[in-house]
Amino acid sequence: MRACPGLRPYLCVSVCMHSFKIVRIFSRLKALQRIVMAISNTVYPLFNTFVIFVVVVSVFAVLAQQLYGKLMFEEFGTFSRAGLTMFQS
């Protein structure tokens, strides 16, 4: 398998060299490097927060489906509808 399918070999080398130029620009600009490092350091905590949010919404969606599923079927009839309703509110 080639690294750049559909391109001629000399174009593939050109594309690879262009990507190295971008990396070189990042290494020279310290301010941009600090921004990229700050963003990459916040990805993991944001992912953890998102997981906790999904768990909480799922728990309340199950409760809402059990309590209000027969009364308001359009909003809480199934787990997916209840989850969507809980996410929207």
C-alpha cells in the first residue's frame, strides 16, 4: 500500500514535505505552540466532563421515561425521546 493513493510518487513526496513545513512553522512560533499545548491539555478534562454529562442525562432520561412515559408519550415514550427531551431542556 502506498502512503498517497491516487497520486504520482513525486507528488506524494511533495505532499509529505508540505506537511513537514507546517510542523516546522509550529516549532518556530512559540505563541502558537503554547496555544496548541493549552488546547491539547484541555481535551482530556473536557472529555471527562462530557462523559459525566451523558451519564447524568441518561439517568434522568430513564427516570423521566418511567414517570412520564405514559402521560406524555411524544416527549418521554422511549429512552431516546426522553434523552433528547432531557438534553434539550
